[in-house]
Amino acid sequence: PAEILGEDGKVTGLRTERRLLGLSLRWHQVPPHDIARLRVVESYTVESNSKRDVYYRITAELRGGRQLTIAQDLKGRAQADKLLASIGGWTGYATR
């Protein structure tokens, strides 16, 4: 899960955590000035009975070149774009 950290209506950072069976495997926390932008990235496709579903994730691109996944397994570009717009609106981070 990803968490947008805030205080008094201002974004104070981003924290992501990877879990397996409810146990925390690793986490990252970055201050707001390290986040360059947010974007949608294609993750994988699933084909079944000639139907193809594309899944996306939202990543935070950091100023040092690293990327952190903040949302994953989003079915369809429309769902991913809608969530990206919402997160961008809440945080003020660039989304393009």
C-alpha cells in the first residue's frame, strides 16, 4: 500500500510498503521535494478466450531517477488515469 503523508493540509511525503501474507517485507519513505512526477505505466496483460485485459500501475518518479510503485493492478487505462488525476489533485504533483 501507498500512503500520502500530510500535516495541516500540506503533503509532507510519500510512504510505500510491500507486504506478503500481511507481513511487511520492505518500505520506502520519501520527502515531497524528491518526487518529480506521477505517471501511469503498463504492467502486464492477461488474455483469455480472445479477450485481452491490460493492467497498469502508477509510479512516482523521483528526482534521482528511481521509481516507486504507489498503485498497482489497475484494470484498464481509464481506471488508471482516473486514479492518477485524483492523486495529482490531492497532492499537487505533476502527472504528465
